[in-house]
Amino acid sequence: MSVNVSLKRNSGLKIISVILALLLWFYIGYQEQGKVGSDYAQVKLRYLNLGEGLSAAGPENVSLRIWGAFRERPRPQLI
């Protein structure tokens, strides 16, 4: 089977598939867009799963910048 024949086979289905894929992509990409923004938070670090006799040296608190599309501006929970 030549390349031209295999490209032309089911060309209608291929075109419909591409159109449906694009419609689905736009639908998912643009539905209920939330606020786009950023926020800063101070978070206390906890060092977990250190082996016996091991310690970790580092800051007690760090500043995080969180950004993206939010439906609500989330507040990080301090652990």
C-alpha cells in the first residue's frame, strides 16, 4: 500500500476527529476560568523521615509564592 493511499483512507473520519479534538480542547481550556493571580505565604518547615542520628540544618520558615488560576484565593495551611 503506498503512502498516498494510506493518507487518503478514511480522510473524512480524520478531519472530523481533528475538529472534535480542537472543540474539546477549547471547551476544557476556557470553561470557568478563575482569577489569575499570585499570593505569598510564610510556611514553617518540618523535616520528616530523617534516619536515626541524622539531622537537617536549614531555615525554620520559608516564603512561598503561589500563582495560577484560582476559583478562590487559597490560603496555605500551616502544618
